Amino acid sequence: MDIVELSPPFDHAEVTAYLSNRIALEALSGIAWRRARDSGRKVRQPSDPLLDR
């Protein structure tokens, strides 16, 4: 994965920095989830409810 940022004069609010951080977090989280699932550990499925009530 390659993430690049705009030139600071064109990104004065650092929007691309925040978005690239989010993209990297989502990608790494997906890789970790898939590795845990493939190793046989129990993982939370996206369709599972967040709260048990």
C-alpha cells in the first residue's frame, strides 16, 4: 500500500493526512482480522451485534 499526501500549501487543513491515516488504519485492521480468522481464532463478524441485549 502506498499513501501519498498533497503539498502542504494545497492542504492547509491537513485533510489528506487525516484521510490517509484512516485508510491505513482500516487496511491494517482488515489484514489483522483476516489473519486471525484464517488461523482459527474466533473473530467478531461484521454482522454480529455490538451489544448483547
